[in-house]
Amino acid sequence: MVARPATAHAFTADAVEFVRFCYARRRVGWPELYDEMCAVASRGLFRGWGPDELEAHGIGFGLFEMPRLAARVTEIVTEDRARAKAATVAPLPVVAPASA
């Protein structure tokens, strides 16, 4: 028996929102975030979607999909953390020199 790679579906915008939803519920890294994603999917907590609906949007929970899922989730979380950090760093106000 020859192992075939799973058909890779591209992540949709809804898939990215699912990852953000799961990360907002539990701010942890991989693989703990995978556990949260599985829990959310099994309970249909994101738009009522289960694993089948999420797979249609590019999120597969199977063993063969794991490397691609881990890479994409890490990318999304890293981008969101950088965006949040940039939003908290306010530019210093410009102060006019004092007149003597």
C-alpha cells in the first residue's frame, strides 16, 4: 500500500477567522492550540461548523494535514501577535524646543 498525500485545500478567509477565534479563546501555542481547535470543531462553537465544514475551508485535522496546518496556524498567530504589539507601541510625541 502506498501512502498518498491528502488533497490540500487552500485556507479561506473563514479558516483564518477560525484560527483567530480559537486563539482568542485560549492564547497558547502549537500543539495546545491544535487541541483547542479540535475542541471547538467537535462542539461546533465556530458558526456551528464541525470538522467537515472546516475541511471545506482548508482546515484538516488528520495526521497528514498536520504539518501544513501547524505552519499556517503559526503564521497567522505570529502575524496577529506582531500586529497587536505594533498597536500597543505608540509613537513619542513631538515636543517643540523651549524658547529661551
